[in-house]
Amino acid sequence: MMRLEVGRAYPIRIGTAGGHYTYYGAHDLLLAFGGLTPHEIEDVRHRPADFALFGCQGILFFLYRFGSVGWGDAPYNWHFDPVELPELPTGEQRILLSVTLVELPGNIVRAIRAIRLSAEFSRLLVEQIRAQAYGAPMDRAAYNALIDAVYRVHTVDAMVSRALIRCHGGL
């Protein structure tokens, strides 16, 4: 398990700016951007958070918004980093999502936060991960081409308006 500390360097090289959702036995949202303002950092640290899931052409988009900052997206493909599949939450079980905000290009951690997702959102997220895992794998080139095709048709706000589910929380 990585030990992260605000103000210190993120220990792994970050290839591209943007949102990066991963599941590796735990659920993680890495937000990596340059030129962060104090307001944006504070939004991720303490303001209400919204999440949504959008599926298109076999790709799952984990959508997020913190405070007054607009929606962002993090495409996800289980086949690139396959791990043991998550168990379906039962009853009111809720996923704990780790959120880390990193400022580029120095890879400095600016915020760390844990947010419990709603039980319904947690169940649907795991169902989508499991469905993707049992689906046909795609190579990186096909995945990137599909993401580009989705972006040509859907803005992030359009994805949110067509989301499978939305979740609000994090106060």
C-alpha cells in the first residue's frame, strides 16, 4: 500500500493529466492537473462531491465533480489491470473511494480524501466492473479509438445527463 502525504511527491509517475479511476482491490480516483488554484484544491479537500457512471461501447466512464468545479471523467477498463473481481455489495454496504489530487508537473499531492459512495451506486459500480471483466478484452489502440469516438459524440455534461446512476456525498 502506498503511503501518501499532502505536500509530498506522488510516488508513481503519472502519464497523463486528468482523472484516473482504478480498481485494484480498492477503489481509487486520482486527479492529476497542472496549475491548480487554492479554490480547486479546497473543493477537492472539503466541498460536496458528485459522482456518476456512464457506459458506452464497453467503456465505463467514472464521472466526478467537487464543489463548484465542473464535471470531469475517468474512463476505465478492467482488462488493463485485471485483479480479483470485487464482490457485489449487499444490503447497505458502501464502497470507500480514495481520492487523491496531484499537481503536475511536479507530482505534488495537494489533497487526499476518502468518500463513501451510496449503497446503490456501489452496487452498480461493481456490477459494471464485473460485466466489463466478463466481456471481450480490447487492446489499448482499440480502447483509445473508442474513447475518442465517445468524446466526439458526448461531452462530459452529456454523459452526466445520460448517466446510469448519480451519487452525491462527501460533506
